[in-house]
Amino acid sequence: MKISICIPVMGISSAKVLCSALHSILLQEYNDVELILQDGDPERSIVSDSHVDLLLSLFDFKYAVGRDGGIFDAVNKCLQQSTGNILYFMCSDDLLCPGALTAVNAAFEAERFGGPYWLYGQTVSADVTGKTLGVDGAPTTYEQLLERNCIGEPAVFWNRQLMELAGKFDLRYRHAADYELWLRFWERREPLFLEQTLGIFRHHADQHSKVNAAALEVEAKKISTRHQNFSGLIARAHNVLALRRSYPDGIPESGN
């Protein structure tokens, strides 16, 4: 299956980390890859870097440059241009673990029921030099996910049918839109947990999630509350539907 990899970048300042990300994709030895970049800095575009330009020449890639509304708006623009069966978003400072794309493709190929589908795996935490700090990620439940985002962004893959059903990133959220999308995905279909490290999340001082940590936490709480309320409405609707099917002539009055 073709895998579309969407990467938001911000001009030539992202060149060094992007080169590492591109190397991690090339080392996958998985050929059916489509790379899509959205560059938010038209004055100092990333393709003006000779190293980036050389690496990009090795890919089937699409590149667009122009102002955007931040990371998630940029990813949505990439997704709009994507043509792959499997979709993936990585930040320019993320890396793919060896063998990740082959394992992901095998999991999607093995899916028996078809239709909307997604999976997540384990995420390696590393410092800016790539030194491993630990491994995160384990099987979870929707209820646990409502409490906190325990699914690492560099380790999530979904198919086109799920995107068509659930949509893209909600741009009302500037910091935790990935968390909101995972919840929306789960409300359509429970994911597969792949017990394998798929992505590497590199921690550094200028990272969006670190710089905006307080705002991210506030936004995540709003998202959790919204989806808890939504889940309650869905459960009540299912209960009413079940009662109507059980009592086609009318639901009996409660004796209380």
C-alpha cells in the first residue's frame, strides 16, 4: 500500500532536523512512499537548502509553500494533497524507527474487515542528539484516553476511509488537535495496538509542545470534557434505540 507521509516545516530553519527525518524514511527500505511538505515560510523556503533539496530528489514528493495557520493547518493542507492508502503525520523533528513502515503496511494488509481503520504503536522519547530517554506506549482504552493523551503522535497511522469518515484535524485547537483527532477516530473504530516502536519523539527547548505546555494542557482538558459529554449523548441514544426495538408498541412507563 502507498503510505503518504505529511510533514509541516517552517523554512530553512527546519533544514537540519528535516534531513534527519528524511534519512529515517529512506532507511525504511519501503518504496511505496509519498512525501508531502507544507512550508510556512515563503521568504526562506526549506528547498533552498542544498542538503534538503538533494534528499527530496530521492522521493516521490509534493511541496507547497505559503503562510498557514500553524502545524495542524499545515498537516491538513498536506492531507488534502495526499493520494496514499495509509496516512501519517510527523513533525520535522520526529524520526521513524527502523522497519516501522513495513510493519504498519503488514498490519493494514492483514485487516480482514476493511473500511475505516487505524493503529498506534510505541514511541521512543529522545533528546535533541537522538539519545534514548525511554519508550512510551501501551494498550489503552477509550476511557483512559479521555483522561489524558497517551497515544504518541509519531506512532499513529490511519487509512483514507477513516479520514473520509472522521475528518481531518480540527483547527479550533492549535495545540492539542492530534489528541482530539485520536478521540474522534476511536469513536468511529477502536484502533489496533502494534507492540513495536514506530516513531521517535525528540525533546528540545524550542518544541511547540514544550513552549506552549500550559496552553496545551488547558486545551486538552476542554477536548476531554467535550468528548465525555458527546460519549454520554451517544450512549443515551443507543439505549433509547435499543428500547424502541424491544418495545415496538411503545416503551412501558417506569413503575418508580
